[in-house]
Amino acid sequence: MRDPLLYRLMMAIALCFYVAGFTQAQGYKYDPWWAYRLHEQKVIEKEVSLDSVHFRKPFILGVKHLPIPHLESTHWLNLDKKTVKWYYLKATDYSSKLSFEKAYFEKEVHGTCTIFNDLVSFHSTRFGDKLYLLGTHFENQVNFNKAIFEEQSFFEQTAFMQQAYFYHTVFKREAFFAKSHFESEAYFYNTKFEQEVNFSGALFDSLTYFEGAHFKEYVNFSQVKFDFLADYSNVRFERKVDFTDAHLPEYLNMENVKTKEVIDLSNVIVKEQCHINLHNTDLSKIKLDYQYFQLTFLPEWRFEKQKAIYGQIIQMQEYYGFTTGLQKVMREYKQLMYTEEYGQLLGSILNFVSRYWWDYGFRKDLIFKNTALLFLFFFSFNIFAFPLLIRDVYEMDSITKMTLALVKPAPKEPTPTQVILYKSHQAFLRVYLSFFFTAYIFFSIMIDTNRIRYNNQIGLLYFFLMYLSGFFCLLHMVNALLQ
């Protein structure tokens, strides 16, 4: 006769296995007790696919040791295995692909200090509780496209060695990327951050895209280091954004940025020059010292559009008192105006003259320096040419009288010493008369046209060039002194 108790026990065990098999086929909507431990080994070398799975218990991707002393975070894990049952892939090194596409983690997910050597996909994954990936290494691409984080997510000091994708991702709670490292491209296209997000101290070694992202709360980009390009085009900032001590990239795209508070870029660090695109952005909401920036325009942009942006930048520099930045933007604005009004060739000539003559009006001291150089040029040339100029171009009785009064006859039988003294006297006389002639013409307001001779056309052109150059210098010096 069968033992009723033993028979009932066997029937109960059979029923448990039947329910387990059925629930496994249904995607783990109801979790059998033996399914908590999915895999346990130090290295997983085969592809693991857990797509569309519903995990109702906390999940461990792999933990090396807890706590982790080198992580500067207060978000420590509390692994109390006596009271909490866990799903876990207890591996610290994943050498093959790992996919959780469209999975739903109802409880916490822990992957602190885990190494993923191959592709990892969390595409369209839903995280119902906190996600911990502190100090995790993604050696290959990682995909969080369209993922939803309903609770806090921690990526602090996480290393993304290849592309990191966050297309259309939604962070409903705080997101922490402090001191994370993106060695390759980082894509945050149309990502929505509904609570505060922290990128402080993060490293972006390649192209970084936040195009179309929406930040609803405070954003921290302090001490972030961008390498080449940071794209913030079409981004919306609902609250304050902090770029304090951020290392800006070579190219910064802030086209069509919408912000409710002023974005302060005046306390950033720029290696050389940051080329910035501010097209369609309200510049009254931007604060920057233009001495560290350079506006970029697309070739198809018209002059009026460029002129309008320069005008707003000039107003910004004046409003915030950025003197050096104001001078820089005014120089660029005048270069643009010369080219637009006078054409490429003549505009280039005028730009050259205005730049080196008085630095577009910002270096009045250059006027006196360049005047002295011009006078020295004409004086040096006139040492050899002034006898011809007096005879064939412009007659000066005073020079003739000075010459007759100072010239001494050569000795009849000179000694070597007398020859040297005579030649020295002649040379000094020529230099003295040349200086007097040059100063008289160069600094004259008017000249006597009755004294002009037309015997030498080239000499006449040179004479008027000297006169007009001096007149031009004289006017600018008087203007500089009066101002």
C-alpha cells in the first residue's frame, strides 16, 4: 500500500516542475525559486541573450568586491543575502555578447566593476529600480537606445571604450556620470533627463553629441573635458546648467539652443580657441568672454545673418565688461564689413592696412610707431635722392642757401687726414639736409605748388607719395592725441 504522505510529496514536486517549465516558456513572468542563479563563473565566454525577460527580483551582473575603496561615491550596495533573493550573473568578465533588449528589471540591477569585452545591448530595456554600474568597463559598444530609467542610475567612473549609444533614452530620475570616461563617440541624441544629471569631471575623448537632448532640471558639466567636438544643437535647458572649469573642445555647436536661464561660459578653460556656432540661439541667454572663442558660419549664410550675430556678441561683451573680448569681436566685425563693402581684393588691402596701422583703432600707439618708421624710410631714401628732388621736382631756396653756407671747398693738396675730414663733413651735410628736407615735406599741411617742377615724372610721384603719407600720419596723430 502506497504511503499517502510520500505520494502527496511526489505530486507536489511534479507540480512545481510543471509550473517552472510553463513560466519559463512565458518569459519568467513568474519566477521559480531555482531560476534566481542564472549563471555563476568568473568569465562568461558564450553569448548570453535574455531579451524580453521580466526580472522581478534584484539582479547582479557581477561584483568583484564590496565596498570599492577607489570609487569616490556614497552609493554603496547593500547585499544582505539573508533577507533578499537575487538574480545574478556572477561574472566579473564577459567575453561575449550580452543582450537584454526589451527586458524589464523590476528591482535593482548591480554591475559595479564588471568588465564587458564584447557588445552589450540594453535596447528598449526598462529599469524599474536603481541601476548601479560604478567603475564598470565597456570594452566594446554599449547600447542603451530607448531605455527607460525609472529610478536613479549610477555610471560614476564608468569607462566606455567604444561607442556609447543613448538615443531617445529617458532618465526619469537622477543620472550620475561623474568622472566617467568616454574614449570613443558618445551619443545622447534626443535623450530626456527629467531630473538632475551630473557629468562633473567626465572625460570625452572623441565626438560628443547631445543634439536634441532635453534637460528638465539642473545639469552639472563642471570640470568636464571635451576633446574635439561637443554638439549641443537643438538642446533644451529648463534649469541652470553649470560649465564651471569645463575644458571646452575645439568645436562647440550651440545652434538653436533653448534655455530659460543664462548659460555661463565665462569661467571655462579653453586650450587655444573654441570655434562656436550660435546660429538661432538667443544670445541674451549666453555669457562668454569672446577672447577665447571664434564664431563659425556655414558658407551659405548671408552677410545679414553674420552681421546680426556679431552685433549681439558686441552687445554681450559691452554688457559684461569683457574688454579683450570686445576688441577681438570688433576686429572680426570690421574685417567682415571691409570685405562685404569693398569686395575681396580691396577689402583685403584695407584690412591689412587697418590691422597693422592701428589694430582697427585699438592700438593708438601703433600710429606713432608706424609714423616714425615711415619717416625713417623716406629719410633714408632721400639721403641719396634729395639733390635730384631739389633740382627736378621741388625747389627749396632754404636748402640751397644752407648748402652754400655749409659747403667748404676741398683742400688743394690735402693730407690723408684732411681727405677723411672733408668726406665726413660732406656726408654729414648730406644727412643733415636730407633730414631737413624730409621733415619739411613729410609734416607739411600745405605745399607751394609754384615750386613744383615737372622735369622728372617718377620723382614727382615719389614726392607726392611722401607728402600724402606724412599728411595721413599727421591727421591720425592729432586725432589720437585729441581722443
